[in-house]
Amino acid sequence: MVGLREIKKAIFGYSKKDVINYIDGLKEELVQKMYDKDREVRYIMDENDLLKKQLQIYKEREELIIKAIINVDNTIAMMIKKADENAEKVKDELIKQEEIEKEKLEMIRQEAGNVEKEVRKVLKDLIRDIEKEKLSSKKE
């Protein structure tokens, strides 16, 4: 390509052929630069499209993860609530059972007290009868 300084001057100015060659060279250089820029823009647009698709995939994954976390959180909350309810039921049942066992124990104590009184009475009567027998056998 012929540069502007290299164009030979003709008698009445620049050589027409050199000017045309110079302009053709600039045109080719400009066309090549435009082609390169177009190719670069297409590459960047393709890369941008790919990045948009990847971003969409990541957003969808993020939504799924958030939903999963919410589901897990809700499940845990339900499990804790059920565990608390079951613990409360078990506690109530144990309290009722304790009351029943206390009542049974009190009844057994009363029966034991009654049996003890009865045994003491029988023993007293037996001892009295034995003493009466002794006295009556001595008299004879």
C-alpha cells in the first residue's frame, strides 16, 4: 500500500493513480477492520448469549435450592411441633399414671394397715385364749 507521503507529486499536484491506490488501500484496511470488528461483536454477542443462558440456569437452581430450604425448614418446624405435642401427651399420660399409682399405693397402705390391725387383734385374742388355757390348766 502506498502511504500519503509516498504519493508522487505530478506537475499539477498529486498523481491520480497514486491517490486512487492510496484510497483503495485505505478502503481495504477499513473493510478489514470492519470485518474484524463485526467478527468480534458476533463473538461477544454469542458469549453474552451463553452467559445469559448460564445465568438463567443458575437462577433456576437458586430457586430450587430456596424452595428446598423452605420445604426443609417447614418440615423441621412440623416435626418439632409434632414432637412437642407427643411429648405433652406422654407427659400428661405419665402424670395420670402417677396419680393412679399413688392411689393404688394409698389403697395398699390402707389395706396393709387394716391387715395389721386385724392380725394384732387376732394375736391379742390368741394370747388371751392361751393365757386363759394356762390358768384353767393350773386350776385343774
